[in-house]
Amino acid sequence: MDRLKSVLQALALGVLVLHIDGAARAQSSGAERGLGTTGHLMIETPGALTPAEANEVYDGIADDLAGFYAMSREPAAIAFRKWRRYNSAPYLSATHGNRYVNNYGNRLSAGYDRMTSGFRMPAGAVLVKNSFTVTADGEVFGAAMFIMEKLPAGRRPGTGDWRYVMIMPDGSYEGDSEGDNAAAVGYCHDCHAADARTDFLFYIPKAYRAVAGD
Ligand code: HEC
């Protein structure tokens, strides 16, 4: 369906508003509930999307959003849509700006859904979290991408050999712990350090796991 044909508009602060050319509000029911005719994607109950609604919103913006992250030329930001998605639907992450997020991982991240105490990711494993925001008015914004990449053992003892990157939805780098503006992403590991038991990875809230795990 091209009901969700969208036009992307870059705004100040590196945020994008995703204007959705929806046509479903009149006959709003079921899965199509909440899609407006005003030129914006309108959500009737912002902040409280059901998993099905969150998936529907994400399906409508995912291609455009991925295109913008890819402008960064960061390999993970280009490749992640082909990777495994570990969550069943976008969920609100208070720790990442109260945005709806997804978690993707490359092939080397395969142990992510089976982590037990003492687990360590192999070098080259990459986890990517992309995100979008729904405002109180029900507008949908593409938001930042969060990346964790496991470096070769011993490369960066201070962060458990993790590289942290934050990419804005216009493709610009907010910060790269191994490159420019490293200080801007220093707070990432300050918080992730809390879960040293499983290699500084937290995993996904139970209700949103695509595969059962602990
Ligand atoms: C205040 C704590 C906190 C901060 C700050 C934080 N995170 Fe997270 N992060 C979490 C939690 C909790 C999860 C798992 C639950 C979720 O997805 O919300 C997570 C999950 C992730 C994941 C998926 C891997 C995992 O741990 O399960 C990535 C990738 C990630 N964060 C990257 C980042 C980056 C990059 C930054 C900094 C720009 C950052 N995070 C800042 C707490 C934090």
C-alpha cells in the first residue's frame, strides 16, 4: 500500500518530521486507525502505541529513515536492515530519550538473545538501535541511531572494548567514541557499565523479545 507514502523534511536540530500522506482516518478501524488525512501521520493515542500500531508506524517510515542513517556512510547504518531484528515491535526506551526503538544485530551478535552471566561478545559484533518519536500531537519524527561495536580484545579497556556511536536522522554523527566528538557519547558507557555481567549489554524488555531469552 502506498497509503504511507512519505515526504521527508529536514528540520533544525537534525530531526526529521515524517509527513505521511495518509488516507485512512475516515474509515479508521483496526490496523489503519489513527492515520490522518492532514498530511501528517497522526496517532490518536500518542505515547501509548500498541505493538501492532508501533510496527505499522515503523513499517511506514523504515525505508526513509534507513536512507537517512545511511548518509553517514557508517557501515552498520548502511547494513542493519538486512540484519536480525531482536525485538518483536518498537518499544518505548526511557533510557534513549523516551523514543520508540528497535534492536538489530549483525551475524556475530548471534549470542545476544542467549546471554548468561559472563557472556562476552566476539570482536566485530555490532548492535544497532534505531528510533522514532511520537509527539503529544501525534506527529512522527525520525530520531537517532545508537550503535555499539565490539572492538578487538584489549583495544579499549575503559569501555569493555565497546565503541559507541550516535547518528542523527540526517546522517550526521552526534558522536563516535573512537572518532570525532567522543565526549558527546561518553555518557553511553557510564550507563551501560551497570550491566558488566553480560558484557555491558542490557537486552530487550521481556514483552518485546522476538525470541524468548533471559
Ligand atoms: C541511562 C542508561 C543508558 C544510556 C545513557 C544509554 N543506554 Fe543504551 N541501553 C540502555 C538500556 C537499559 C538498554 C536496553 C533496554 C532498551 O533498549 O531500552 C540499552 C540498549 C542499548 C543497545 C542495544 C544493546 C543492549 O544493551 O541491549 C545499544 C546498541 C545501545 N543501548 C546504545 C547506546 C548508545 C550508543 C548510547 C549513547 C549515545 C546509549 N546506549 C546510552 C541504557 C542506556
